Amino acid sequence: MFAQFRASWRHLIHAPPGRRFQEYHSYHLVSRRARWIALCSLVLGLLLVTLGLIALVTPGPGVLMVVVGAGLLARESLLAARGMDWLELRIRGAFEQGGRLWRGASGQLRVAAGLLGLLLLGAVLYGSFSLILGV
């Protein structure tokens, strides 16, 4: 079971960006064992995405749950796989542009951005604890 998981994971991470999830979907389409496994993956994927979206606004591993759930959906649905490939390219582009902006910024601007990030993090943590503890 773990060997099959490792092979599946390797196939996913070594595929080229923009085609990664579609190739992952095709790989699993060929190696499908039983129909009920596909149904379980779809249900679990939808559940994880839903719970992850809820966890985004509450303390918890929301992003991780959404990513894992979307990966399960992409494994079973070509439409979801295409959506994940499209999203991956957009996220990679945004990170590359952010990296170029960061490298071109002055030292003072970097310090100001870091302090603003810490302030925002503190505000989010304070708001989360206030909601949880009712303070």
C-alpha cells in the first residue's frame, strides 16, 4: 500500500507544471482498482475541501485540508484536474512576481513590509483568540 502511495506521489511531483494534475488523473484512471474507491475519494475530497474552507476562517489547518481535498478531487475528476493545473500556474506566476518585487525593494521597504506582516499576524491571532475565548 505504501509503495503504491509513493509511486503515485512521485508521479504527481515529477509531472510538469500546467499538466501535473491532468497526468495524475490519467495515471489513476489507468490504475483504478474498484469503483467504490473512486466514490470514496470523491466524497472524502469534497468533505476535506468543505471543512478546509470552514477552517480558513477559524483556527486550524484550512489551507492544508483544501489542498489535500482538491488533490483527491483532481485524482478522480478531469475537470478538477484542469482547474488545479490552471490554479497552479497562476499561483506560481504570482509567487515569481512577488519574488521579483521583493528582490527589487529597498531595505527600508522590506523592514516596513515585515513589520506590517507581523502586525497583521498579531491582529489575526488576537481576533481568533477573542472569538474562541469570547473575550
